Amino acid sequence: MHKAPFDAKISEHVWRTKYRWFEDGHTAEPSIEATWDRVALAVSGAEAHHHNEWRERFRAILSDFRFLPGGRILAGAGTSRRDTLFNCFVMGPIEDSIQGIFTFNTMRCVRRGDGQAVTFDVEDAAWHHYKALHGQQASLPAHFVQAVDVSAEDQLRMMATVQSCVDNAISKTVRLPQSANAQEIGLVLRRAWEFGLKGCAVYRAGGSGGD
């Protein structure tokens, strides 16, 4: 008997409203399998050779939700939308942690499944509370630290401290200034290895434009 792709109605609802591709003048994707076909074809296009082989391999691991790419990849890959397929952006509330604070207040733009963008303001909870108590013009105390103020070495040391307590790799991106060169990036990765980290992602400011 063929197994239904969704075990719960809410799962199908999320796919239909957020990840199913449909645009004016086009027929909506009839099934999650069609979504997998679209994504596998688009992702295989990045390979230099053997596109069909890679498409089949990508399609195979997508089957039955064995592997699930990030949301912007499911929604945007293989469509006419001008989306980046990077998936390392903070969405929703800014979490109250050194890792999550790239700015204390900002705007976020989230694209719905129908392609429409929804923009909203986001504020760090501690920053908002401090400003509410002391006024918008009040200077922040020294312990309000943003991720850009923490050195790469200290970021790695924080990760190493936590790594010793968990089996899996830690999802934490080391943020570097735009001036960082290949040698400096290589040094960060080497230090991550020396600390015994199981994984390390590096992001250079301004790098999403292809740097």
C-alpha cells in the first residue's frame, strides 16, 4: 500500500501555504513529490558535471522526508523568485544570546508561500526592557555585547565549552569582519579543529553578495 506523504493534516497545510510553488499563470504543484522534483533539479544545477546523476541522488534523499532542506530552499529553488538559497539567516524574534544578537533592533522580511513578503520590526528582549526602564536615549552598559563585538577566538572558545557537553556538532556561525582574508578564515577553521569542534561555519560580513 502506498504510504501518504503526510502523517498529519497540519503538515500538509504548512506545505501548501509556505513551500508549495504557485504563481499567476502557472499550475500549482500538485504534490510534495513535485516540490521534491523541483528542488532536486534546481540544486543539481550547481554541480559542474553529471547533473542527472546528482538530481537523482538529491531526489532520493528528499523522498519520505529523509532529508529536508531549509525553508527558503524548499520555497524558492527552481522558481522565478529572486531568493538567495543561503539558509543562515535569523528569522522571527532575536534570541537573547550572544550568538543571536547581530543587532538590538532591526526589521525582518519573511516570504510566504505565495511569494508575498511580510515585513515586521524585531527587538532584542533585554534591549527593549532596558530602554523601557531608562529611556530610548540611555547609553547601554558594557555587558550589552553584540556578536560583532566578540572576537572569533572567543566565539570558538564558547563553542568548545559547550561541545564537551554534547555529542552532535554545534550550530553556531563565527562572524568575521568584511576585511577578513582567506588566511584569517583558514586560521579560524584550524583553531576550531584544535578545539575539537565537530563543525564550524564562518560568515564574513557582506559575504552574502558572493564574496
